[in-house]
Amino acid sequence: MEDMIAPGGSLTLADGLTLSRMGYGAMQLAGPGVWGPPRDRAAAVAVLRAAVDADVTHIDTSDFYGPVTVNEVIREALHPYPDDVHLVTKIGFRRGDDRSWLPASSPDELTAAVHDNLDHLGLDALDVVNLRVGDGTSSIADRFGVLAALREKGLIRHLGLSNVSATQLREAQAIAPVVCVQNLYNVVERGDDALVDACAREGVGFTPFFPLGGFSPLQSGVLDDVAAQVGATPRQVALAWLLQRSPTMLLIPGTSSVAHLRENLAAVDVVLPPAAVATLDRIAVS
């Protein structure tokens, strides 16, 4: 990846951790309901390789996608990993036999999850591990302390958080450095506006999950209208809005299609004029 130009530019979060602002989220590579293997394994491999060929250096994953199968596909597609590619995983939940999402945050479960991610990705150390939290009110000190200890042992290089409040971020920062926060946020779901701004002030990456609405894709006549005005697709407008929202915003839109991947990556070239941003700001859910 010599002389690369990262999509959307890049953001350095720590020594040795520079991520393309437009990344790739691998969740959709699993089967329906984020369960089981990809519908088309060769196509999944192709999407991952296309992302890296486009100089994407930030790939988001988890061993509970599939479970396991997404990490296995990533390893098949990209291992040995280019030096500039960083895999960001998350732990703290597991999948039940009924395909449910269950908390898995005891010290033993967190430690096992780190080792499982290492094994399935074929790594000696994980670049970034996000602690996935189930609510915004409980103390995370004990859970985050487990990850901090694993970082001290060299199994994790950097730590992040997912689905947390500002209070929980502060609690974690008192224990160990936090390089990124991954919460629900998009042009419609704006509940974390204050946290986005706080992360920008502190140089902490903010990675919105479901940047395009997730299981309920964003649909808005306003998006359609702005897209027509700037010569882009509604998806590209939604992503461009996020990139312009904060200098530490890191995007990980997911897809199992190379065509949709290229559409998403092209959003970095969409410039929204102030009037368009103001129009989009008005569709936020109160």
C-alpha cells in the first residue's frame, strides 16, 4: 500500500494506528440475520479484497458475526495482512443457539473472546478491541479493566468502546487510553451529538454503526432531494454528511456487494454545501 491515498483521508489515533476515514464493516458478509456463512463466499472474499485494493485500511469485524464465519472469511481473503490494514473487533456479547445476542462480559468470557478473535483472524495481537456494552448506565470499570490487562500483556494494541455513554467513556479513560467509540449515529439518529463533539475535541475516533440505518435502511424524501441537487445517491449523501459532521468521524458502511462498496467509497468525493447540510440537519429524530 505504498503511496496510498486513503478514502476520505486518514485519521491517526495513536502511534502505529492510522485509519482511512472511510472504512468497511464486515457484518453483512455473514448469512441472513448475521448468522452462518456468506451466501456467496467467493463474493465475500472479493468485496474484502476490493476494499483493500481501494486503500481502505479500517476493517470492522467481530467473532460474534456468524458467529466466527466472518473472521474466517477475512483471514481467507486478506491474510497475511498488509501492514497498513487494521482490523477492529469487538467483544462483550455472544450468539445464542436461537441466534439471539447475549451478554458475555465476565472476565473469563472477555479473555476467551480475545483469544478466539486472535485464533480466527490468524493474529498474535489485535489492533483494536472495542468493549461492547449493553446499556449506558452501568459501571464498565471491571470489564474494561480486563481488556486493559490484556493490552498490558501484548494481546491487544489499542482499546475502544461500543454502545456507551459519555460517563462510561470517562470511566474507561481513567483506566486506559480509549482510541475510538462506536455508537449508533447517522443523519437521522442524532442522540450522540454531544459525544461526537467531545470525541472530536479529544482526538478520539467516533465510528457510527448503522451509518445507513442498519436493518431499517434510511429512507427520506429530503435525502433524495439533496442527492439530486449534488449529483449523488441518497446513500452517498448520508455518508458524506457524516464525514463532514466531525473531523474524527470514521465510517464503516457494510455491504456484500462490490458495486455497493464502490458506491460507498465514492461518497468521499461528495461535497455538501452549507444549505444542504442545514436541510439534512432538520430530518434528525428529536
